[in-house]
Amino acid sequence: LAARPGPAANEAAGPDDGDLLSRLFADAKAGNVATVRIAPDLCTVSRRSGDTYDVRLWSGFDTLWLADRLHQYGVAFGARRPSWDSRLKAGLRVADLAIKVVGGLCVIYYLYRHLPPRKDDSVANQHRKKKERKRGFAGVAGVDKALRELREVVACLRDPAAFARIGARCPRGILLTGPSGTGKTLLARCVAEEADCEFLSCSGSAFVELFVGRGSARVRNLFAKARSLAPCVVFIDEIDAIAKARGMLSHNDEREQTLNQILCELDGFEAKDDDAAAAPLVVLLAATNRPEILDDALVRPGRLDRCVVVPLPDEAGRREILKVHAARVRLAPGVSLDRVAARADGFSGADLANVVNEGALLAVRGSADAVTTEHLLDAVA
């Protein structure tokens, strides 16, 4: 039980707030009280003579202490419904809290919609300078058909005037499709290195945000920076994260606005045939493992003009890929990469790179001086 309030606290009720608690205790001690109905702010006293009177309780009054005193006097007591005044006060407190919360949210929304947005360069700043790596297509093997299609893009980036003289337009976008680990990201980077131009790369998930409009702003900033660095290659990995076909069951306003901004950047209202030659040369390379779910407006001619399939390498391609990765490790004399390539049927470029690394780890584990054919075959198995 809480500490019992003293006489000074009883007097706090005041003569205008009903009878004092002292009268209730006096009647209870004299045996004149029949029942008492207790509410949080009021208790109704019924005397044995038949008359009743109310005793108002101050806010925070300990009704358990009152019930204990009445029990000592042998008075029957119980709870009563709160008065309409207490209900009204409780409702007003809840309404006041709700108004403050809703008002605060409205102020935050107003500021978010009307204040000038902070420039978001988190995607555009993912910039790889062209002087960092200069391997180009020399570091790519096993995808000869894809390389033939991408060499034309490289030629356009190197000498766009040669294409403009005869009225040819450089492809605005290339879609790289194929199984995971076949080298789509590597091809995109090597296109920029081979063309000796700037390279901007990001993932499709970098544009996905909770707030509607943030993703489209990042797309605008990305392409604005690409135009300032032109000629430039922009690479978006896993583009299916933001370019799924619209009208599907999974509706998302933020993803659709981001897709709409990409469509406008590739071939929107600002594209003019008469000044296409003078426009900054920016080529978009996009990669995905699921081209069938992409929006039709994105893969039409004029946006992602071409679809370059990067398949799993055949046996000859696997042998060439193994040669590229084996150049980084110490091989024993007489290592047969042909046997390894024949054994690694269905392996992608990433799988073959892992085979070479696992073979080197097996050689270290066995205290060998170099990687042998048996180490590589064990890594395949």
C-alpha cells in the first residue's frame, strides 16, 4: 500500500469539491455507512439512513489505501463507473496526444516535400578512374562471341566522329545476360578500359529507398556526372532490382519512378535527332540473370539496343580462362590444363577462378612447391 496521506492532504479536496474524507471516516467508524462505491476521482457513500453523498478524490489518490481503511471499519465497498467528467478528461488527453503526433508528422512531411533536397551523390561517387586498370580485353577469355559484339561499342567510344559521318548512332545501352559468374561485370569494366574512358558502376539495389523520389534523384545525379565525364560507360549490375515489368503483382511506386527516370535518361523528351552527334557520349551497360522479367520499355531499341548473352564457356573457353587465372599462381612443369578443362564441364568463369585458387591452397596444405595437375583435379572434384 502507498503511504497514507496526512490530514493536510485530506483538506486539499476543499469544501467545494464535495464532502471531506474525514466525514466518510467518521461515519464509517460510527457504523453509519452501508456501502461505498469507489471511482478514480469520486466515491459515493450510502448511509444506513438512506441518504447518500459524494466525496471527491484528488488526482493520483491511492484508492487501495481507502479500500483498506473501509475494510478495517467493516464497510462494504466496490467499484463504480467513472464519471462522465473523468471519461471526458481521459478522452481529451488521448485526443491531445493524437493531435500532437499527427501534427508532428505533418510538419515532417511538409519539410520533406518543400525544402530543397540535398544532392545525393552516393551512387554517382562510385567512380573508377580510367588510369587504375589498363588490362582491357586482354584479361577476358572464353566469351569470344560477346567480345565481338562489344568491340563495336569500344570503337564508337574511341572514335564517335567516324560513326557520325555516315549517320550511324552509337548504341545507348547494352544488356548483358547470362548465368551467374560468367563475367558480365568484368566485361563491362573491360569495355571502359579498352575504350580508355571513364567508368561509373553501381548496383540496382543502390537506387531502392524507402522514400519515393530518392531513387530517381540518384539516377539523375548518376547520368549528370556521366555526361560531365563523357565519353563514359555507366554500368548497373542486377538491374532487375529496379526494372521489373510494371503491372505485376508486386507494385512499388519508388521502383517505378526510378525506372521511369532511367527510361527518360536513355531516350526521353530531351533526345533530339539533330543534335545527337553533339550530345555527350554515355553508354549504359546493364547486367541481369533474369532478362525475362525486365520491363518492355527498357529493352526496346533506342534504350537497351542490344542484348549480349554471356553463356557458360565450352571446353576451349574453359581452357583459356584457366590460362588467365593460372598465370597468377606457380604451376609445376607439365601441368595439363586440358585435363582440368575437360573435367570442369559446366563451370563458369568464377568457378574456374575458384578451382585455381583451391588448387593453390591444396598445394600449400600439402607443402608442395608448385600447383600440379592433381591439385587442380582435386579442386574440381
